Amino acid sequence: MPINRMQLNDEERKVLRTLARYGAMSPSRLSAETWLLPGQMLKLLRELADVGMVLLRDDPGNADGKMVAITVQARDVLTKEL
């Protein structure tokens, strides 16, 4: 996965920038904001969570049952890309 080389692909970058800009949100809202298909989004979020770029936590208050937030590590990677 590109993240291990401290490089992001376009979809990863889009997801992380959206989270950095708007804050934590549900996977379905993130999918809508980034125009990525829900199945594609879930796969991407699992991969990003596995390498410590996002946090996926339970949130019974929304229909998805999950909330996604960007990590400090991901913010650092985005900053280095600029």
C-alpha cells in the first residue's frame, strides 16, 4: 500500500483531506463528500485504519454505527506532501 512509503494515492488523499477539513464523520457521509462508492470507502477505511491513518470507532448514534476520524500521523503526512 502506498502509505507505507509515506505517499498517498488520490483516493486516500481525498479521504484524509476531507476528514482534516470537516472533522470526524460517518463512513456514509464521507462517501458522499468524496464521491466514492460505499463499498470502496469501507475497504479504503479499513486499509487506512490498519496503517494508523484513521480511527474507526463505534457510534450507535448514526445509521452506519461507525465514526471515522483522521489521526495525527495522517495530518503529518498531508503536511509533508504540501
